[in-house]
Amino acid sequence: MNTSLVNDSSGSNFTSMNSGDSVVFCLPPWILYAIDIQSVYISDIGIVAVNFPLAVFAALVNLAVIVTVKRTPALHRPVNVLLCSLAAADCLSGLVAQPIYATWRLLLHHTTNPCVLMLLYQATQSLPFLLVGCTFLNLAITSVERLFAVSKPIVYSTRITLRGMVKTVFCAWVIWFIYIIVLETAVPEVVYKPMENITLSSLIAFPIGGHVLTFYAIRTSNRRIVSVTHNSQQAFLFKREKRAFMDMTLYTVATLLSILPILLLLNVKGSVFSRNILFPWAATFTFLVSSFNPVIQIWRNATLRQALRAAVVHRS
């Protein structure tokens, strides 16, 4: 198998691999066709300019959230373990997925042999699936945890422990990583796409269903607590857990909105323009949630905000 250049009908050169009498592109043709198009190059410069600064911001701010929660005893609650897990996925997105994606779009226009970018291209396909899936897995766990917390706040406060939640999140991460490794390395190509679609559909549907049930549970619990006015502890716990649920709802809505452009583009007929301009910007929009989520956490959580401010003042 040797590497050569072939010409399409327009006369442009595209890297391919010759295997016998057939031509097999080392990268999808829609990528190769866009290499010499100026509008795609200008768009990709914008992709790089947006993704690299926001990747640094996402990595640093999410890491700051994780460290602050770990060092602040007042934040040592089971729900904040889930917040840290979400922040860890966002931190990895800013640390790994965003820079790799931006680098891929940039190098595509600055190499004479695009075939050397095959591994980088494959990483841009696998990493977002890994991290977005991890985010939705965390949101699915959160939807169950919040449903229990608002339905039975007193029972929740005695049965759900910090250590137990850490173990649950750790096991979820390990199982998800093993699943992705098996999916990427051992599943036949004909089965891969249906499994990927089923997995993502399930991970998206589960948090939505959990939040609907939790909203219903909040309405039921509101009526019950109003009728039992003497139980001040239950009222306090319910109010606290309900506020935490509203915070989680913001994260869930932000994450769902971030993948909406990608989902809409899946129904658009593929072309050089849609795949090389619209899709990269839709992917960038998905990455932006990694920068928005920690801002939402800091804005909504007064204890976290005060701890971060104290850490900054102490260092200065």
C-alpha cells in the first residue's frame, strides 16, 4: 500500500491510498475536498481563535472548582461530589478534547500529506463522545440522586454518604471508560454506529426523564411539607435539596442546548460546507459548555464563591 495523490474532476489534489486498482481515501473525502477552500481555512482560523483561549479557561476554572470543593469542609456534601465529577469531565474537555480538535482543524491546512493526521482525526471523533457521554452519565446519576433527595430528604441525609457517592461516581467513570474502549476497539464497524446512537440517546433521555419525575416529586413534597408545618428539619432539608436540584437543572439545560446544533445538523444533507464549516462551529458550541458550567456553579453556590474568593485573597 503506497501513498499518492489523485485528482478529482475539478483538478484539485487529494491524498489517498492505492490498494490494487481501488482508491481508498485515508481521510473522509469531504475533509480532503475542503483543504484548498479559503472560506474553510478562514472558518478554521476562527475555530482555533475561539477554542484555545476557552480551553485554557475551562481547564483552569474547573480545576479551581474541584480543588476548592475538596479543601472546603462546608462543601463536603454528596451532591457536590457529582458537581466535581461534572467539573472533572469539563476540565478534561478543556485540557484535552478542545486543544486536539482545534489543532486538527489548523494542521489540516498546513500539511502536504493529510494522511499523517489520521490518528488526530480519530481522536477528534472519540474524545468528544467519551467526555460528552461521561457528562450525560453524571447527569443521569444526578437525576436519580436528586429525585431521592427531594422525595425523602431526611432518609437521604442519613443514607447517602460522601464516601458512598465518591465510590458511585468512581465506578461510573471506570465502567464508562471500559465501555468506550470496548466500543472503539472490539465492536465491528457495522454495529458501532447503532450502538453509539443507542448509547447517546439513552444517556440523553435518562436525565430528562429523571428531571421530569423530580419536578413532579417536588410538587408532591411541597404539599406534604406544607401540611406538616411542625417538622422544621424536613422543611429545611427539602428546601436545600430543591435548590441543589434547580442548580443541576441549569447544568442539564446548558448541556442539552450545547449539543442541539450537532443534533440539528445530523438531519442536514452532508456537504463540504456543512461538514467543514457548520459542524466545526457546532462542535465548538458543544465545547463551550465546559466553560459555562463552572461559571454557573460559582454563580449559584455562595459557599463555593466565598471559598474561591478567600483562596484568591489569601494568595494575593
